[in-house]
Amino acid sequence: MTEHEYTDTYYYKKVEKERQSKQKQDGMKKSLYRIVSVLVAVIGSICFLLAALLYLFSNIIDMIASVYRWISSCILTLQNTVSKKDRSNKKTASTCEETNLKTS
């Protein structure tokens, strides 16, 4: 092997190693970009789902609160109605007693 052939072979091997190294680095960069893009997509999807669930639960909580307020107002209305009837019954009873006392 002549010196010229040896030098050509040496440089060829050197260039080939650099090319393979560059390809390997490019491949690693591409795979890293893919991993990062998948992670960003997954994290974005999770955030979207959490926001949707939070919105859903807030609506459910609002609905439960409105039903509770409605039930409370119904109970208060019934209590007021019953207490008014009790007062009117007591007035009627006291009037009847007064009438009975006067007649006797």
C-alpha cells in the first residue's frame, strides 16, 4: 500500500466515522424531539381534561347548591304556613274559651 493510498484510506475512515457520528447525533435529536412533542401533547391533553372536569364539577356543585336552596325555601315556607295556622288556631281557641267563660 502506498503512502497516498494509506492517506486516502485514513481520511475516508475518518470522514466515514464523522458522518456516522453526525447521523447518530441527528437520530438522537429527532428521537428527542419526538419524545418532547409527545410529552407536550400528553400534558396538554391532561390539562384540557382537568379543565373540563373542573368545569363539569363546578356546574354539578352549582346545581346541588340551587336544589339545596330550593328545598330550604320550601321548608321555610312550610314552617311559616304551619306557624301561621298554629297562631290562628290559638286565637280561635282563646276566643272560644272567652266566649264560653262569658256565657257561663
